[in-house]
Amino acid sequence: MSRDIGVYIVKEKLPPTDVLRDVIIRAGFPCVLDDEFDPLTFNGFLLCPVNGAPSGFTYFSRELDENELKELNADFVPDLVIVLSAGRYGSEWISAAATAGSLASFTEGLLVDYLTGSQFFANDAVKWAKSQMPIRQ
């Protein structure tokens, strides 16, 4: 079973992948996003090691339709959604949540946890992502 996160953004605010990788690291997440991909055309498993161990998540992006826009409680008009899907391994969820939270924060977007239906705007997205990290002993 997978768990999915959607990040709704304005396409022009999408950062270069090396910038996104650095944003994730600066936010204090234990992940290093592979930055050798085109964020608008890539579709598949994206590497994002956690604490140096292999990990990642399934990634794809698409434009929004009118029905989807009506369902969002956004205070802006997004034109792109990036969906990150984590599989059964905990490290996949860590890498997906860290990437989604950092992306939503940097782009002033909206993060939606599709499992719970919870929505988080940019200022709360990283806080939500950090709440998803396991507590270190």
C-alpha cells in the first residue's frame, strides 16, 4: 500500500532541482534528493537517500483541472500538482514527506496529505513534514 502527498504550486515558482535538494538539506532533513531529473516531465521512482541509505519515492507532476481547483482551499490559483508516493518502507515516507514539505514551503504552495485530507500552506508545510519524522533515540 502506498501513501501519497500532493503539492499544489504555481508552475513558475518550481525551483531547479539542485535548489530543491539544497532546500531539503537546509531544512534539516536527513535526505539528499537526486537532482538529475526534469521536474515537469519525470515520472517514476526518484532516488532520495535517507541517512545515506538507499531510498526514494514515486514522483509525477500534472496540470490541474477545474474540478480539482474547486476542491482545494487554496488562497492562490495553482496550475501544477506534484504527487509523491511512498511505499511500505519508512524511509520512503521520510524522503517523500521531507521533499513535499520543503517544496511546498519554498514555492509558497499547498501540501495535501491524501490519506488524512489535511492541508498545509507554505508556512506550516515543513513543520508538518518534521512531525512525520521518527523520533531519534
